Amino acid sequence: MFLRSTGSWIRFFFFICIGISYIVLRKTHRKKYEKQEDENLSNYSKNEEGLYPWEVDTDDSPEKIPTDAVRFVNNHRPKRGRW
């Protein structure tokens, strides 16, 4: 019928094992990630206004950019083959 030969049983068992291991790894990763997230935020404290340090200055308007600022265009990658 469905699983007559030996190879079919092995293949079926293999897929079941892969599925179970995927589910177990996913659960453990999720638990570990939630714990790390709480620990990462515990390193920082809020100021008097209730904001974290990275939330204090969120103004990215063009008026804040100085007139003598250098443009940042494609400078984040390493230069390969350019002499």
C-alpha cells in the first residue's frame, strides 16, 4: 500500500524526525529570544520624560543637517579594485 518498501519507511521516518526537530528548535529559539529581549532593555533606563536614550532626539529634518556636511553615498561598502 502506502509504505511497502524499506526505503519508503526510512523516508517517512526521516521527514517525521525533521519536522519534530524543527518544532523543538523553533520553541527553544522563541523562549531564548524573549529572555534576551527583556535583558537587553534592562540595561537602559528611561529619563524624566519616560523616554529611552535612542528616543530622545528623533528629529531628522533637513534643517538639522549642517551646510558643510559630506554626502554619504555608497561609502558603506569596501572599495574593491579601485586604485
